[in-house]
Amino acid sequence: MEKEMLRLAQLQTVGEMAAGIGHEVRNPMTTVRGFLQLMSQNTELTKYQAYFDTMLEELDRANSIISEFLSLAKNKMVNLHNLNLNDIITQLYPLLLADAMVSDKYILLELGEIPNLLLDDKEMRQLIINLVRNGLEAMEGGQSLEISTRLEAEEVILSIKDQGKGIDKSYWGKLGTPFFTTKDKGTGLGLAICYSIARRHNASIRVDSSNRGTTFEVCFKMELLEGILEFQY
Ligand code: ADP
Ligand code: MG
């Protein structure tokens, strides 16, 4: 028991250090990016355009890995408000759909009648984006993904169902472990972030997958959330 607590404390310090380094590394990267951008606009250097493009892309990729890592490492406070998941999804929909259409995929909405929950708006958006991106990345062109909400036995369920290639059973235990990825350019942080967001909302995540597709369900316990609401006022 004591050992476990010590390990957690160490992890927290390592996490904090890593977060600090992430922040510090970002500043010089911003400088480099700025000068690269400037050079890429110089007409005498047009023959290097392809190199500049790659350098800028890779810098942006490194930057987004740091962002993802920071949002995991930070010991965040949730900013809970009385919100409806359906509104958050509807607001996000044009962005998600545009993302899907780029690779000839589609997103359907099936929003049921659900009560408000205590949610952190930014974190919910992040959770939905991460799950939807994974679903889209697993699918072929012409296929579609469905985002739905429903009320089920005192729980509000957010379901993201894709028609993608599925997740091999041998990987199920690894889902949500930071840096677990099967993609060439994956970070393996997307699901880890989803799990930590769910934890902060007292929600659980269920996964079901076969070679016909994968469904991620985030289950919010209404009872608990209402309890917090009462406690606050
Ligand atoms: P990344 O997307 O960067 O690989 P994630 O944490 O988002 O990292 O996902 C980890 C791994 O879980 C993915 O590499 C993939 O193998 C698997 N995965 C997650 N969601 C899905 C999905 N909807 N369909 C198929 N595989 C998935
Ligand atoms: Mg991902």
C-alpha cells in the first residue's frame, strides 16, 4: 500500500517535470517555426519549398504531441457546468463532419432526449474529438460513423460507433495506456486523455469491437452528478 502511494507520488513528479519541459521546449520551437515560415516565403529559396513544407509539418506534429502530452500530464481541475451533451455535439458537428468528408467518410447524429449533466465543456469536446478521430482513422472511404446519446437506467450514454476494421482482442487490455499505438504516426495519447477526462467526470468507458467496427460508450452516472450539484448549492 505504502509502496503504491510512493509510486504514484513519483509518477506525479515525473509528470510535472515532463509538463514543465514540454512548456519550455515549445518556446524555442515557436521561434524556429517563425523563421522557417519567413524563409519559406523568400522567393530566392523556392527550390527548397518542399523541404520547408516538411519541416513546418513536422514541427506542427511535434507541437501537437506536446499539447496532447500536456493535457494528460497536467493535474487538471475540471470546470463543471450544467450542460447538455447534445448541445456540445451539435456545436462540434460541422467541424467533425468537415474532417470526415476530407477522406470521403460521413458522420450521422442520433441524439436522444437526455438530461443535463455537470460537464467540463472543453474536456467533453476533446473526448468526442479523440474518439471520433480514432473511428474515422479506422474506416475506409464511403463508410460512416454514428454519434448517439441515450438515457439508460440512470445513466446518460454517449456512443461513438464506427464501421472500421476493429480492435484486435489482444490489444483490448492496452487501450488507454499512454503511448500505446498501432499507427505509424500515432501518439497513443488520444485514448489515455479520454480515460482521464472520463475519470474526472465520474464516467466509465465501455468498448465493443469486432471486424465490422468498434463502439466506444462513455457512461455518465446521473445520480453522482446530481449529488455534486446539490452539494454545490
Ligand atoms: P493513436 O490514435 O495516436 O494511435 P489512441 O490512444 O487514440 O492513439 O488510440 C490507441 C490505439 O487504439 C490506436 O492506435 C488503435 O490501434 C486503437 N484504436 C482506438 N480506437 C480505435 C477504433 N475506433 N478502431 C480501431 N482501433 C482503434
Ligand atoms: Mg487517436
